[in-house]
Amino acid sequence: MSKVYYYCNNCGHEAAKWLGKCPACKQWNTLIEEVKPSNKKNKLFNLAVASSSATLIQNIKHESSMMTTTTDAELDIVLGGGIVSGSVILLAGEPGIGKSTLLLQIALSYKSETLYVSGEEALTQIKMRADRIGIKNQHCHVFSETSTTKIINHCENRFKKENPYQLIIIDSIQTLFSDYIDTTVGSISQIKQCCSELVQYAKKTNTPIILIGHITKEGQIAGPKVLEHMVDVVLNFEGEKTHLYRILRASKNRYGATSKVGVYEMVESGLKQVLNPSTILMNDGEQQMSGTSIASTFEGQKTFLVEVQALVTPAVYGTPQRSVNGFNLKRLNILLAVLEKKCGFKLSSQDVFLNIAGGISVSDPSMDLAIVASILSSNEDFIIGTNICFAGEVGLNGEVRPIPRIESHIQEAQRIGFKTIVISSKNKLVSIYKKIEIINCDKVMDLYTYLANLIPSKPMG
């Protein structure tokens, strides 16, 4: 008979009764009522994953062919070179961001036998999306099912044949249920059990599996935190649904670095890889206005240039507004406090609106200098030239601090065609650059003096 218990959604602690505060992680209101699995015998877990005896690590054979590249260069970069055999990958993102489209594209372009399992769509709906994507493939199989037992049995029957599946995609883990526990679909215990069964199948057959995961309104992956520990790779698909561009990044990767990102553009036929993000995240520069600047930022291991827009206006209400899109609000407040205290700009009575163009979110400290430049440009109503970009961190004393990998910022700006880049005077350069002018700033006031003297003209209207 099933037994009720309480499960902490944050740390996984189990308790016999409900508690307001978890005794393990000390978080409040995180215990959720669950049902213990029934005593049904799970035949899947009687299957050995590998050898039942210990093996010397130097005797284990490793082949480079265990990693398979896809036709998606951006995905391969984020994964560290490709999909590793037997790995389990979790792809999470907001509804409508393009998770299913991205993985259906991968399934349709994969060169080996692929199974796309959907618990959310009928086969005709999947076919309609495949027709819209427009990739012809003779190796992609689709399966509309929510029972992990039926899915695994189907895959095992196929595995016994000569041409087993080389990649399995599950859309999504929250829609599956296991026959071995008697709880509702999407519950904590169901998600953990279903993921456990799929992970064991992947390790037993050396078949890679990609899971789609939903997220909560707080931006966390729905389900127990242990779900992220059970898989090998956790990918996050980020971006605004109202904008065209998406960023794919890894928050966990057992087979590579987590510092790499991939950029995509949502088009009518699906998701298009963006190999040169700098050219799409900036204005064409035909009509530059006050409050606009170009920042050189470092996301993952990619350096690209983004457009920063600021609007400073007198406060209409008693408390000035601080609104941001694509940047950290607390960081903006720090920069405004520095401009007020250390530089003498009276911004405490001004509304400040900040936007990172393109719908992407950035957190790199090298954005500080461009944000300050945009705020000063809007506040003082002067135009920053279209051939100038910025890369530097602003300290609490108003100093411009050096940033790492400054050479990458300069090289990217030079490649795009910028004539000038403003950086910290404390950055030490190894190379000599003849095609781009480097302006060194020690304080924020140095930046203001340079910009005010450079272009004294005012925008029309």
C-alpha cells in the first residue's frame, strides 16, 4: 500500500509529516506531499548497466567516436564538441521559446536512426512542424506516448534489431509517467522515477537521450532539484518570446566547459544559427541618437557587440523610476549611485530606462562603461559616434577597472569595423593595433570629457 510522505522541492529531504521549514536546507514552504512508490517490481533496474565488478581505470578503452557531431554547429560548441554516447541531456526553457523546434531540427538533420517521443503533441502536429522546418529525413521516427515503460520497451525491441536508435528525444519529461508509482503525472516522485528509468536505459544501451524540461514562473526547472544531478548536461534556452534571438548556454556539462554559448534567430522555418552575433545585435548606424552606445561583451567564450539604449527624463512621480530590459537592475542602481556621488550628475530626480537591444540578457561587467556612456549621452543630450564602442568595468569610486580578455574585445571591434574602442587605462595590451584607436580612461569623468569634446552636435528634434 502506498504511503504518504513530504518531499523538499529544494534539497530532496524527506519527512514523515509536513514542516513549515525544511530541517536540511532551512528553506521555508518547500515541503510537498508525495506518495511512496508501490512495491511493484521494477524489472528495468534489475538490468546491469555495465560490469558488476570493479575495473582498473587504465584498462577502460576510450574511443573518440563516442562523441557524435550534429549539423548544428552552435549546439556542438555548447556541448563541447558533440553528443556523447550514453549521455542524458536536459534542455530547459520558457514555454514557446523554441525548445521543441530546436530538437525537432536536430532529429530531422541527424544522420543516424532517431526517435522523437512527444507527450504533448499528436503525430499530425509533429508532421506539420516538420513540414514547416523543411528538412527531409529518412531516419527520424516519431512516437506519441507518455508511459516510460512503453517507450523503453519499444526502444529495447528496436535495440535488439540490426539498426537501433542512435538518439532519443523526449518532449517532455514532465508529461511522462511510470507504471511503478501511483502518483499524478508531473509530480516530484513521477519526474524523478521517469528520469531515473531513462538514465539507466541510456547507460545500459549507450544511447544518448535528450529531455525537454519545463520551468517554473521563478525561472527554475520544474521538478526536484535532483533532476539536474541525475543528467549529464543541463542546457538553458534563453530569450524573449517577443524578440527574434535566443541564447543557448550550459549550466552543467560533464563532458566540456560551461562557458560556451550558442546564438539562434527565430525565423519562419525554425531556428537559424547566428554565427556572427555582433552584426545583428547592433543598429545599422544610419541615424544615431542620444542615449545609444555600443558595448563589447563576453558571453561564454564568444565576444560580440550589442547596442545599449538609455533614456533619462525628469521624474513625473515622487519616486524616480528605474526600469531595465536585458540587464541587472541592482547593477544599474550601483552605476547611477556612482555617477551621482563621484561624478556630480544629478540623477536622483530622473527616471532612467535601460534596454539591451535584440532581446538578449547580459551580465558581463564589461558592459558598465557603455551603460554609463549611454546614460550620460541621454542626460546631457549629445550623440555618441557610430564608430565607437566601449569595454570596461566601473568601480564604486568612479574608476574604470580593467577587464579580462581585453584583446578579444579589441579584435572583435576591429573585425566589425569600429575605429575607436574605449577601455581602462589599467588594461595591459600585448599586441599593437594600427587599424583601431584605443582610448584609455582612468575615471568615469575622463569618459565624459572625451565624449563631450568629441561630438558636440545635438540630435535634431
